[in-house]
Amino acid sequence: MDVEGHVSRRPLEQELVSRGVRMTHQRRLLVQIIQGAAGHLDAIALWQCAKDQDPTINKVTVYRTLAMLKRHGLVDELDLMHLDGGKHYYEAKTTRDHIHLACLKCGRIQEFESSLFEKLKGQIEREQQFRISTVRVEAGGLCDRCK
């Protein structure tokens, strides 16, 4: 994060190194998978992707790496409408907040960004004299394929 508490635009690995975190081969692999993921991964999916590249990686390493990334504020942990029971999904923090749209039929997750959402956050901060540091918004419904 930068001095104002916002997430840096640097890649996760670079950000961790700048914070003095030792980057093992397996941490580096997990960070690269998270950063390059096209969608939202749960811990098991992350482990399976990593195992394809390094069969020696274990689930404990995945969970410890996710906990470390969360502690450093570099990933968000999401429940995404509890679509798959108690699963939690992880994504690299972005510089802009967004809304997760979860299809309650097929489970597809889409991200929606809007300048109106940014304006709403500003309005909340001004009117409530409240400094927003984290925003999590989810909407459940039917996607364009399922409606």
C-alpha cells in the first residue's frame, strides 16, 4: 500500500519484496497465479493450479501464503454470495473498488466498475465524515446467459 493506505500498482511479488517478505519459489508461484487469474480462485483451485506446475506444493503452503497476503492487504477474501457453500475466493486487490455480480443459477462472477460507484463512496465519506478503506459489494441475480 502507498502512504495513504491505497494498494500499490506494483505487481504483488514486487510489493512483497519491498516489504521485506522472503519470496520462496512456491510463494512466487502462488502470487503469479493469483495475479494472473482470469477469475476468482478459492484456496483449493489455487492449490490445484500450483500443483500442475510444482507437484510438491501442499495446501498448508497455500493457506499460509493467502493469510500472509491478507495480512499485508494485498488480496481480498470474498464469499461471493456463498454460491458454493462456505467457499472463500481470493483476488489481488485492485486500485479501484468494484461490485461483484454473482449469477445464482450458473455461479458466474462478473466485476462491475463505475464512476458512479466512486462518486457514491465520495458522497458517503463527505456526508458521514467517514474514511472508507474497504468496500465489498455483491449483487446476486441472473447473468445475461441465464436470464
